[in-house]
Amino acid sequence: MLRRLEIWGEPEARGRRHGQALGADIHRLRREILTYLARISLYAGALPLYGLVKWMARGFWPYIPPHLQQEMAAIAAGAEVGLGNILLLNVVDDLANNSPRCSALAAGDHRTAQGAYVMGRNLDYPVFTEPLVELQTLFLIEPHRGQRLASLAWPGYVGVCTGINAAGVALAQLSAMSRDRTMKGTPAALRFRQALEEGDTVDDVAARVLAAPGTIGNNLMLCGPREALVLEISARQGAVRRPENGLLTATNHYQSPAMEGLKGRFPPRPPYSVLAAYQFTEAYSQARNQRLQELASDRRLSPTDLQKILADPAIANAGTAVCTVFHPADRLVWVARGKTLPVNHGPFETVKLWD
């Protein structure tokens, strides 16, 4: 059964409960990072390299909202680890310029039985896939102010890359390679968490994301009961894409003409990645997007259909550590519980939120 952790109240209370409950797993994630750094440095410089990336992560601290700073500090205290470790867990994608490969689609209007929108996403990660599968946790967050949230994430993680708020706005973060990036902005998943806490419609959440300073490129899919959009963003710019004929798809490249000039190079395959070199190319991103369109074309789609589409071998891959489908109107979430990668081939657990 999917692990769930309820956290509520002031930032310090939320963070301390999180850290105390999942402290052992936070220590495990730290060891996993150290082990990986040891492998890529030929076992000679893991600690110095870890110290370097933690020092780099500190540059984001002034741009993190104060209540999230307080929550992160309390997690560190509760787990009995240094704050730098928690900060690093939350900004690793910003430092690595978004290594994940991801796919998402949303469908509504005449494409679903009642016209309500449904959204599904795969999160594909190139490394650390085993602990990401084993330690996946559904955080049920009731902040001291703002919207209640459900975030599918990992121990020590404060941001939202896959989640939904009580107003029925679901969110999926996908990487997008952009030339416009900076370390002087709010780390991506923390930026999205704040917007999801404060916004009560798809357009409101999108506007709040755009109002905050960014760091890297992302394709952010937002889906509500009767609408969906993709917010294509870089550190300083953004463009909105809306459904065509009731269907919206996104992978890891910009599709809006306004963002074409900001496209960046796709990164090379990281050492010891579970993915092949081709899966770090725009061609692979384009191919997955085309396949999503093909599989979803000219038919009505149910949440089960989205689960099957995301499991297609041309879309899921050896790095697919998360597969989730949302029905925002009913506050329903389906989470793939496969024990091996891709997780799509395991059973899906149904979670009803905020009964």
C-alpha cells in the first residue's frame, strides 16, 4: 500500500513531523547520493564533491519563500541531518538542469464521458531509480494558510512535482531544455508548491508561477475539472498552450512558437544511467509526444485509458519511477505500484482525497 504522511500546522510543526517520521529514509537518500558521487569520482572524492554541490545549492536559499525555508529547517532538525542535505534534495534538478525525461497528457470536453478533464503523467529519472520507487510517499499537507495539497514525492522533499490541491488543480512538472536559466530564482518544485498553495483555478496557479522568479526550463501541465493548460517556462519567460480538440500533450521540448528561440541543448547521458543515450535527445521527446497524440486520437478516454497509454513501450522506459493519473473533479488519484521499472506495469492504487 502506498505510504502516506499527513503533515499540518505551522511550518515548523509540518517539517518536524516529516523529519521525525522519515528520518531514516532521508539518511538513506543522502547515502545514495554519496555512493553515486563516489562512483563517478572513482571513489576518491565523494565527500568533497558532495560538499561542492551543497555549497552550490546554498545559492538558491535567498529565493525560497520563508515558510518553506522554515519547513525545510524543521525537517533537517527532525531527521537529525544538516540543513544542506535537505536543501540539496529539493534543488538537485535545478542544479542538474532537469535531467528527468517525462511525459504527460490531459483530455476533456468530448474526449471524456462526462466532459471532465483527466490528466496522467510519467516521471522518468535517469539515476537513483530504485530508492525513488521504494520510498515514494503521498504527502497530505494542510498548511497554516492556503490550499490543502497532496504531493507524490520522497522523504525530505518539500516542493511539488506531482500533486493536486483541494481546489482541484492537478500539477505535473516536466523538464524542458532552455538556454534561459539562472541560480537566482525560486527552485522549480518549490515555486510550483507555493503557486499550488495559493491558487484555486488553473489560470490562477499559472499566473502565480509566472509571477515568481524562476531558474530553469519546464513544461508544467496544470489540470482542473473543466480545463487544462501547459505552461512552458524558462527562468524569465513563459507561454501558455491549451488543449486542441480536447487533448493536450507534453514531453520535454517547447512546442509554443514564443519559446522556440529559447530551446537549449539536451544534456548528455549521466554516468551509470538506466537510460540509453538516445533517451537524452529532442528526437526522443518528439517521438514520445507524437506517440501520445496517436494513442489518444479520435476516441473517448477514461483514467484507465490514460494508464494504458502511459505504459506504452514507446512512452514508458527503464527510468519511469512514477506514473500517476488524476481526476480533479472527483479528487481521485491513481498511482502505479509496480516494484520494477517501468512502474506502469504494476497495479494502480486508487486514492480518494479529502472525503
